[in-house]
Amino acid sequence: MLLKAFILLEPKTWLSRLAAGDVNENALQKAPLSELSQQRLFEDLPAVAQVVMWLILSHHRLPTVNDQKHLWSQWEGPSIAYVLEQLNSEWGYKNSDDIHTCLQFKHGLLSQSATWLKYVKRCAQQLQQQDSLIQHLMDSGEIRVVLHHARLCLMLADHHYSSLDKKRSGQWTKHGHLAANTDHQGKPKQALDQHLVGVYKQAKRNVNLLPALEAMALTGANNISAKNIAALRKPSGDGFQWQDHAVNEIGIWRQKNPSKRFGFFAINMASTGCGKTFANAKVMYSLCENNLGLRYSLALGLRTLTLQTGKEYQQRIFKNRQQQDLAILIGSKAVVELHQQTPSIQKGESGSESAESLLKDSETLFTDGDGDGDGINLSALATVLKQAQQRQLLLAPVI
């Protein structure tokens, strides 16, 4: 609401005012914030403002729909701008009916923080240069992908920096009494402007990490892609030649379309025992960019089937390699113990487990890697990937 109020002071110059560090705190304090809280925050805003406001609004909580009349599935959004314009405080952002008290800032805002203003000016100037590009992405709908990754990087940065204690947060010169968060004793550990600047710096590191991870996956660097897998390159044995035929057909198709990039959808239909599990790996290997390395995730509906598939991959594909190339994630330790006692699927087993929540009780991960990333800096993910095995889940080429 503060951003909306700032924009409404002079809608045509809001970004240039930020770029100049012109933040009129007195005018903001007098703005009708209580009235704005009852309105649709994104309505009648330029594209750049909608993008910034969405990241501020959603990095802690996505909108939730409680009113059945406004379920997403029951109405069409012709554009992302239209969807954003439907949001207001009733979409899960209202914590108190006493809005007036919540919007009183007796300790002021951050306009006196020179360091915070410096970064605000820098970011606003960069947004000015990207204004037309952001509008194009909004019009085409491609902004969804940008916002998805931007929100991810911002959430991880906020989570990481908030986890730091007062000492690890670094030295900071206070500007007023505004604090961002407290320690376990309830004492402030980060000033608000310190927190905002720290999260910005960490989010920027996270953004720079995304293309680095992608480049590593495409080039096979840093052991993030499994390379030179002999078991997948050699011809299949008698009775399984159909696997090689499928791979050859894909190779022919790729030769006919060398400069085009497509999504790939396939249905692998074969009787039990025909080698579908192994064929999937061969097909995915044939689809690798420039055949530089294999990196893909295989999701299965049954926990026991997941263990069986992982065991087959370990024995047939990665038998003479470091096992850090493969990670197996399942949902229950009880199933692991059962599988170790009876390693084959029993007759009469139903598929009811596929109806369970995908993340329910997800606590068992098998990897043999050390999760160090071979030089990849994953410090920003330390609060999310706390153990080496969890980091290996990100780095393992095959999951």
C-alpha cells in the first residue's frame, strides 16, 4: 500500500522520483492508506509497478481464494495484468480488522537511510532502462516465467538473510528504530534498512546463479550432468532392439530439425518386462543438448516402484561410476524398510499410493555424493538445503 500511495502522489513520475531518491515521507504518512487497503492494489498501475508490487506482495505468501465465487478455475484471465488487478486484501492478506492502527508508522519510514536510498535509486534507474521490455513481457505473457524465477530468488534470499544472527548480519549504522526481525530472545538482530539491502544483495547472487546452473547442465561441467554413460550408448541386447529403434528415430528427427527447439512429449507403451525403465533413460540421453550430458528427473506414482527403478539405474547405468550421479527421493522410511525386506513388487498391489500428496512425509533420500557442488556456491540455499544429501538432490544429474 505504501508503494501504491507513492505512485498515486504523481503517477507519471513515480519511477523517476525513485531514481532520484525523492521519497516524500511526510506525504506518504498523510496518504489515505486505510482507503487504499479496501481497493484493488494493482488496478490502473503501469507494468513496472505491477511487477515490483507482485514481488513485494507474494514473496511471503501467494494469494489464496476463499470465496467460491472467485475460484481461478471459474473465470478467464485474458492477461496477467487483468489477473493481478483482481487482487485485494481479502485474498489472504488481511490479518486484522483494525487497519487504521496497522498503518500508523510512529517511528517513521526509511527516507533517512542513505544506504537504502542508494540501492533504491540504483534499482529504479535500471527499471527505467527496462520499461519497454517489461511491458512487452507483460503483453506476451512471458513475464510469468520471469516473475516465477524472480520470486524464487527473492524468497531464498529473504529466508537466508533472515536466518543470520546479529554477528553474521554484519556491521550496520542504524537509522531510527525500525527493525526487520528478532533473535530467539525477542531482541532485534537486523535493522529494517540493513535487512532490505542484505536481501537485495543475496537475491542478486541467486539470480546470477540460475544461468550458471543452466550452463553447467548444458555443458556437462562441474559434474552436474552425467557424461559418457557407456550403458546408454551401447546397443540393447536381444529382445530389446526396440529401444535402439526409438533412439534412432529421435536422432533422425533431430537431424531434420537441427536449428529448432521443441518440447518433447512421448508415450512409452510396452508390456511388463520389455525394458521401459531402461528405454526411458536411453531416450532422454539421446535428447540431451549436443549429447553433452544427461540431466533429467523421473517421477513415479508408487514409492516401491521408485525404489525398484532407482536400484535398476544404479546397477545397470551407473554401476562403474560415482553414485553422486543419481539421487533417489521417496516419501516414507517405512516403505524403504519394506522394500529392503521384499525387493520386488508383490502381486495384487494397488495403485492407491499415487493419490497421496507428493510431499507428504518426504523424508528419505539416497545419494552417495558429498553435495559440495564441485565449486558451485550454494551458500544462499543453506537454510533450504541444510544437509549434504539435500544439496546433492539439486546437483545430481538424474533424480
